[in-house]
Amino acid sequence: MGEKGLMKIALSFLKLTLFVIVGVYISLSLMLLAFQSSFIYYPDKKVYGTPAVLGLSYDEVSFKAGDGVKLTGWFIPAGDARGVVLFCHGNAGNISHRLETLHILNRLGLSTFIFDYRGYGRSEGKPSEKGTYLDAQGAWNYLTRERKIPQDEIIIFGRSLGAAIASHLAKGTHPKALIIESGFTSMSAMAAQLYPYLPVRFLSRFKYDTRASISVVRSPLLIIHSRNDEIVPFSHGRKLFQAASGPKKFLELKGRHNDGFIVSGGEYINGLESFLSNYILQNS
């Protein structure tokens, strides 16, 4: 076979290789576009325990989101409560996976209302970005309308995905304070880090723009993040802190994304207590 024949074979092979690469790239992009929800939400319908296992009394609550979807949650009162926390959990599991957090908040003298987004736990429906915002607003309405709790006594607390939902709620209400733990700046920024070779910023149907929401919140703000967070980089926490214009404090943790508040132990609890004392209770 002559030199020209070899060149033709090489060019054909190169074209085929490029065709395969482009095909794989397009296929991955289309899969990401089609199955975005399954990459974001990991709901668990089974409830594995209740606050009773910690010796905490609680009310099992049913309420409705703004579009009528029936949701469930727990209201855990604290004796001589110093405030009420509306807690927005992360993207996996359900409220029964947050018992350690409920215990910590109760020890700090805070009553807590924790709820499941649509599709999680015993809540009806299927999760979506708009849906989670409606769910959080429904929880806020339950506290302010059904339990008659003044909005300036409510602390909105969001962890991980819940940080985006909590900050979105806070920008449209007037809470006593906002606490953001292990939060990302936006879903598109997270996607770009997870899939750097795909055009995720253009394909993403989810915004969850925590930074934009925080920038308009005027309530006292506590940002909590671990430098060792393996899922949401520490830089996201710092960028959120920089975006805030109101009274603010940053608490750095140890540990990974899902256990930083446990690994940090006393530092975490003392940090929350310091924020409560310096930014909230003095203004009560």
C-alpha cells in the first residue's frame, strides 16, 4: 500500500474518532439535559425515626404549599424558647435524617419547624425548583398564620440545597436572621465544577441562585462552611459571605459536607450560640 493509501486510512480513522467523540459529547449533554432532576433530588419516602427517640416532644404537622400540594413536617418546641427556626434540609433523605440537628437546636433553646419538600418523606408531589420555593413559603405561612408566630421571631436555616431554598425565602420575607450552612453560590456554578467539560451553564434548567438571593437579604446572616467540604467547595461559602451586605458572620467548620456540624462539635454549637447572642438576642 502506498503513502497516499496510508494517509487516506489515517484521515478516515481520525474522522471516525472525532465523530465518536462528538457523538459521545452530545449524548452526555442530552442525558444531562433530560435527567437533571435525578442528579439533584434524592428523596427518601421512608421515615426512620422521630424526635421522640431523642426524648423530644413534637407535633406532626400537615400543611399546604402555595399551589395546594400537601406537605408534612414536625414542630419541636423548646422550653422558654429564644426563637423559632424554620429549617430547610438538603437534597437527600427526609426530615428523619436530621435528628442530630434537631437535638442541637433544641439544646440551644430554639423551637424548630422542619418540613419535607414535595416528594420527600410523607409529603405529596414531585420535587422541582419552583415547587421547593412554594414548599418553603407554605412552611413560613404555617408558622406565621397558623401558629401566629411573628415573622421577626423566625430564624430561617438552610443546609446544602436547603441553603438556596432558605435564602430565596428570606429575600421575600423579613426573618429575624438567616443561617446558611454548606451552601453553594448557584446550581449552574456547582454543575460547572462537577462537569467541567460539558456546557452545563447553558443546559441547566435549575438556577437555585443562592448568591443572588443573599445579596438582597438584610437580616443578620451566618454563613457556615467547612474547608474540607468535598461536595461544595469552601470557596462557595466565602463568595456567599462576600455577597451579603447586611450584618454577617462566618463560621468555619471541620469535617466533610454531611458531617461537618458533627465533627466540629463544640465549635459548631459555640458558633451558633455566639451568633444568637451577638446578632439576635441583643435585639430582641
